Amino acid sequence: MALLNNLVNLHLGDSTEKIIAEYIWYWSPNLLFLPFLSLWDRGSGVDMRSKARTLPGSVSDPKELPKWNYDGSSTGQAPGENSEVILHPEAIFKDPFRRGSNILVSFCHLRCIHPAGEPIPTNKRFSAEKIFSHPNVIAEEPWFGIEQEYTLLQRDVHWPLGWPIGGFPRPQGPYYCGVGADKAFGRDIVDSHYKACLYAGISVSGVNGEVMPGQWEFQVGPAVGISAGDQIWAARYILERITEIAGVLVSFDPKPIQGDWNGAGAHTNYSTKSTRRNGGMDEIKRAIEKLGLRHREHITAYGDGNERRLTGRHETADIHTFSWGIADRGASIRVGRETEMAGNGYLEDRRPASNMDPYMVTSMIAETTILWKP
């Protein structure tokens, strides 16, 4: 094992200028092409894939990276007779696993139907980029801070880490931001992920234990525009890799355990130049009014299985009702007490599920509040 670790940790720069680029993509399974997927595989709504290639030297600009492809029929994204999916690099992060000059490459993907390429349905970045490149959106410089919750599971039984197999821990109460071997399960994974993301160049602003034992959260942001989505996907990938090494599972299911246990969300904090300037509270209220008018459309785009989480209990609003309030964690939209006192700042959309697509959520919030005219 020691020899294997030594080989894994070889520093390529000692003998070559070549680097390794890990190309990452995400997908949502198409059950027409992959009907054999188990309920577990379909559950969380988040699935990532990656493969590596050698490049002749260091790269810092995604435009300098070569396009690549993969077999879309093996991921449920394309039929066998037209299976090639082209990968277009969009963002580069430092690789915390191989280190050195090696990189992680995240991107959108296109199905190669016509020579120019056509976006496949799971490519939400393509449509998000159209919104974030609109002059009115650019002028408002939208900031996002996403609170990504997740649950660590025991690999062989798919039961939360730290829970007795087939049983339950003490009721909720002592676990949120808890300390101690009987309250915090998986902290070594959480801290490893925290440092790995910062090393990679992801703007992780903090982590904490959540209300349900075995559940944790990391926050990404503030990030401007589409970069919030890029960073969330890269952070999710790094978390998947770390849990792979640790021999546990990570679930982004919005309600992994039924009953009197909190679900998992991806609360999305949002501000613009107009809400951040003096008197911005009026702009926040106008944005909230717009979000309320399009509540159904947003809920549809805010993650799979969210109806199991948004019940009006466990710090959520009912999925069928839109509400907002000051410091109210039982509302659809929360405005912080400090924002109210300052008269400017940000709002928190508490509706997105933990398995939401960050490109969809961030771009839809920007479109509704900046571009949409009721």
C-alpha cells in the first residue's frame, strides 16, 4: 500500500512538462435509454462522470483546451445510433488529487447531431449563459451564495453515517453545528473537502454540521453570474471523489430519511447592484414580488423530489404556497435581519432542493428578477 501511495503521489513535474486533465461532466439519466437503473441510482438527481487525458503542457484558459467526446448511449443521454457527445471545456480548477500543474476541467456538453453541435437536454449551462450574458443582467452584476447540503451514507446499507444500522439516533437537536463523537459524523471528510475546494480555487466560504445527524453543508460564494454554477458542480465532483476514497456515499436527495428529520436543500442567496446600494430594500421587495408571481415555474426547476422536503415543517415552506419574511426560516424567501436594518443587501431563496441544477436555479432567479416583465 505504501508503494501504491508513492506512485499515486508522483510529481510529474520532476520528469515531464506533460499534465493530466480530468474532464468532468454531469448528467440526468434518460430512462428511455437506461431503464435498468435502480431506484437508488435515480434518487438523488445528481450524477457525475469524468475521464482523464494527457496534455503537452500547462493550460490556464479553457479556450486552449481541446474538445473531447464520450459515449452518450452508456450514460442515458443518447441512443446507440447517434451516441457521440462532444465535451466543450468551460472552466478550469486546480486538481487537489494529482496536484502540481494538473487540472480539473468542467464544462457543458453538446450532442453532435449537426456539424455545429446541438445542446443536449441535460446541458443547462447553455441556456444559463444566454441569460447571464444579457446586457441588463451584466449591468446588475448578480451575486450568488449557495448553501449546498448533503448527507453522508454508509456504503453497504445506504443508511446515514453514524446511525445504528436499521435504527435511529437521538432526536434532532444536538447535531446542528455539533461537536463530539456522538454528534458529528464524518468531519474528516468535510474538512478534507473544504481544503481541497480552496486548493482548487473554489470560493467555499464555510462549512457546518446540519440539523439531521450525518448531514452537512458547505457554502459557495459570493460568486458572480454563471461562475456560481461552475463552482458548485466542481465542488460536488470533489466531494464525490473524497467520499469514494473514504468508502462512504454522498447523497443529494432532498429527503433521504422520511419522518421527523430535516431534509437537504440548496438555499440560494442572491443580490444585485440595485439591492446592494443604499435603499436597496425596495428592490429586494420588488424582486420577491416577481419571484412570488412565478412560484410554480421556479418550483418545477428547483430539484427532483422536492415535494418530500417542502412540507411546511422542518424549516421549510409548503411547496404550494409562496411566502416571505424577515429572519423567517419557514418562509419561501428569507430576508436577513441585518439586511432589514441596513436597508440593503440580499435575499435567500430557501426553496431549491439539494439536488438542484445550479445553472437552472441561478439563471432563473436572474431572469425573473431582472429581465422578466410581469
